[in-house]
Amino acid sequence: MHFQKVVGVCLLAFASFAWADTPHYLWGPDRMGKMVKRAATSSKTTSKTTIKSSTTKVATSSSKKTTTTTAKSSSTTAKVSSSSTVASSSSSTSLVADSACTNGPLTRSCWSSGFSIATDFDQKHPTTGKTVSYNLEITNTTCNPDGNGDQQCLLVNNQLPGPVIRASWGDTLSITVTNNMQDNGTSMHWHGIRQLNSCGSDGVNGITECPIAPGQSKTYTFLCTQFGTSWYHSHFSSQYGMGVVGTIIIDGPASSNYDIDLGTFPVSDWYYADAYKVNEITLDNLQQQNPPPPSDTILVNGTNDNGSGGSYAKVTVTAGKKHRLRLINTSVDNFIRVKLDSHPFTVMTADFIPVKPLPGQDWVLLAIGQRYDVVFTANQTAGTYWFRAEVATDCYSASNGKGRALFTYSGQTVSAPTDSNETPPDTTCAELTTTPYWTQAVDQSTFTSQLETLNVDLDFPGVATNDQNVVLWALNTSTMKIAWDQPTLQMVYDKNTTYPAAYDVIEIPNEGVWTYWIIQQASTNPPPPHPIHLHGHDFFVLGSGSGTYSSSATLNFANPPRRDTSTLPSAGWLALAFQANNPGAWLMHCHIAWHISEGLGVQFLEAKNSINFPDMTQFGSQCSAWKSYAKTMPYKQDDSGL
Ligand SMILES: [Cu+2]
């Protein structure tokens, strides 16, 4: 497979590099109309990233999408409507779900008749017939999350983070997103949601839809085939860094018991400058191989106290009870470690995958996009305890501030204890090794024989969209860049196979195959590790390591960790596998917002002849509205668009 080099905008965050000579800048307005520095100078060095792939055929099954009625809801309150229950997909599972037990504090592994923590949800899931509806409105406004002062923000329902989207395993979610921003398009991605047979609701502008133009709405509809914790965010350039973020709970069984569900607890880096501007500065810095700006602070559940008027997130716990806390890293650039003083965590999920419980976890590292659901017992002296969230410097993350929250025992006065300023461990940015609760082996019969190599460069295309030379990140030999008004799904629907090289389309023609990907970073690449995220699937993490992948490396095919976001180590490799079992166009990318902006992504076009397309009349109307708006929009696309 040959991929032509193209232009996009992609670069890295490298905190370890010494700051070099003062760079040359051009200036121009950013999306918010502020004057910002833009990249100007050319640069040199190249480095390579390599992806190897191979495919093998195995049996697969397909699931049927069922239709349900929808209900309207007001902004933050979900309404549920029921229709007749439809049998879900049939298929075999190697594990037998308990049909008798019901979910409760001592029986969290149970769920409903025929479904439990032992259910292989690739093969089988409930279909409740319920549709849970939400309305999300995005506006251009101001916020002041930590007391630093009002700044420009883009918020969902005027709150940070946006409302929690909550449904149960087997429900259908129907979420209407309205763009009431003046000068921004948008599209909303539901991170980690499989979107089985509903690729058109994946929310990736330029791939699965045109952006939603100002004043327009789109309703995303999908079935909750898995359960656990996740988040949603805009996929329109760096927009989510300005607040277009919220969290998701899909209720279901769990591999650990607990009494009280404390809900989602996102941690995020935060910048006082607008994210588009920070993105521009990062691109600028990359030209000199300088690090991006550090974040200004870390928000815990959207808030912090910087000492001048902000407030800490406050959580009440009940003595003697087990509490479930749903941790999510919703950052744009930083890996974050968290802990709750004197209350070690038992980790029980990794992303949307229930895992064998891992007790005794002190600091827990979350890459951008990752989630861990944890359980802790309130068994200490009644009082208030610090929750800590700090950037992982061993992952080349950097922040000028720390995240803090207060956990107080019920009946006690909230009173911040003296902060011991405990230092988080500085290790090797190692990801927690998790074991899925139920065993699923990855087929390895032709892994070796069908291995092929796709090369990727840290790209020096010579000319960029703004007629300047810029260094770009590239995965699969080209820097990714999509056109907002030409989504891949439309091209596939039109049977137009002239995908631009910059679309980085990798076709997986046949369902049922296992695909294997070794993502290789050269030692000459800038050092930050990359949190690699795949849409439309979980992947199996066969292995990772430092240096160059070798066929003698030990890979785990028997029961590998499974999740939707995993870390490519600095100067190392990451081996992933997933089975083609969901026709669609699926983005795989680095979840550092600056890096996908700079092109570090590819898209898999899976079984294009079997895609269940969305309503293409509505799809076309959304594109028409976007094209009409784009003629006069004040801020043109200046990056990958993603
Ligand atoms: Cu990256």
C-alpha cells in the first residue's frame, strides 16, 4: 500500500526538549478572532513510525439493530419511553449468564434474565426497547472554572462538564445536539461507544458527517451494546478543549460489589488561553522541537480552587460503605495520575471492559480518553480527605497547577486537611495491566504470515495549507486531513472510491477477519507517548514495548487486555488487534488533541458494502447547511479538521 505524502498539520507535545532559539512567527486571527502566532519556519529532521498489519479470517456474527420509539426531553433530564422488546442478536457465547439473580449491592455481577457480567457482549446484549433522549445545546459563552477569571468557553447546556448522559445496557440513546455557537461548526463523538451498525452516529466530521452548522441540529441514535463509563466530546479541531465535553454512564453489571455509585468523576487539563490558540502555539513550537505550553491547571469534575475564588469538587461518602467512582481523563494534552488519600482503589473496569478486580491501587494513571471504574471503602477515621489529580511527568505531561477535590464522610464538616503535597510516582508511563473478566482469545493463526508494513513519517511536506513549511505528524505515511464537507460515508454511499490520500483510508474489505496493527515510533521521534484510540471497536492490546518491535517479542493472544484507548510508549511500539465485526468508517488516532489536529490518525473503511447508512437525505441536508455556512465562515479549516 502506498500513501502519498500530503499536507496537514500535526505535531507533538514534547516536554523533554530544551527550548530552542526564538522562532520566526507569522501572525493571524484564530477562530475567536484573537491575533495569535502561526508557524512560519521550515524544519528538517525526519523520523519514522511504522505500522505493520496482517489479517486472518475467522468466523464472526452480526447483530441486528432494532428500532425503538423516541421521546423528547428537556436539557439535562432524560426521558424514557418504551416500545415492545425485540430479541437481540443471537449468537453463541462461551459463558452462561445467570438467569435468576438480580443486580444489588452484593450481586453486582448480575443484571437481568440471561445477561450478566459473564455475557460476551460482542455476541449478545439486551435490547430493552427503551429509548433515552437528551438535548444538548452548545453555546459560545464564558466560564471561570477555578477562580482565575472569566474566559471564553464553549459549553454544553451552559455547564462544565456538560450533562451526564445516562442509560442502561440495551437501551437506545437518542441525543439531539444543537449548535448555537456563532463561529464554530461541531460534531459530537460518543467516545468508546461501539456504534454497532450505526456508523452515522459516530460524530466525526469529515468522516461520518458534515459538521453541524451554527443554528443547526443533529440527532444521534445508537444502541448501548456495552456498559460502563465514558465521555462525549466535539471532534471539530481543538474545540473540546474549550469545554465541549461531558460524561456517559451505561448502567450494567460489574465485576466488584459496591453499595453506592458516586457517578462520573472526570479529570482534565485546562488552559486559560483558548484551546485553538494553544493548538496554534503548539504547532509553532513543534517547528523548533519545543514542547507545547503546559496546562494552567487540572480540573476535577469541571472545577478547582486556584486560591482566588474557585471551589473544589466536593463528594460525600458514607462510613462503612463501598463506593464506585468512575474516573475519566478528558484532557486535550496530558496524562493524569489520581489517588484518594488513605483509600486505595480496586480497579474493576478498563474503558468499557469489565476486568478481574485489581485491589490496592494507590495512584492510578489515566491516558487521555481512558477510564477506570474503581471501588473504595470508606473505612477510615471520619473526616475529609484529599483527592489528587496531577499530570504524569513521566508521560511528558506538564501543568502549572494540580487538581484537588474533597471527599468528606457523611455527617462531618467539610474541612480541607493540610495538603501533604505527596509526590506521585514518576515511573515509565506504564499502563495498568488489566485482565478482562471473561476470557477472549485473539486468533493468531496467520498473524506472522500475513504481516505487512506501512510506513509513516514525521512529515515534512514542504508546503502546507497556509503556504508555509511545517513539520507534521503522520501515521501511515501521510498526515491526515479531511474535508469537512466531504465525509467518507458520503463518498462510500456514492460509490466514489477516489479517497484523497490525506484521508488515510485503510480498507478492511471483509467482515470476520482479525486485523493486527503494530504501531511503531522511531527512536528519533519526539518523545511523548501517544494515547491511541480506535472508534467503532475495542481493541486487544497484544503487547507494547520500548525500541523497535521484533517478531521475537512476546505477545499475549490468550487473554490480552482489551479497551479502546492504549498508550504507544515513547520511542516504542504498540501491538493491537481487532476483529472486523462492525461495517463503517472508523477513525483511529492519537487522542492528544494537538496531535490529531496535526494529522496523527488513519481511518479504517470496514466492509464498505455492508454499511448500514444513516438517513442520507438528512445527511445531505446537514452537508448542504454546512456548505452554505462555510462560504462565509470567518475561520477556515487550518488543521486536520479532527
Ligand atoms: Cu500523539
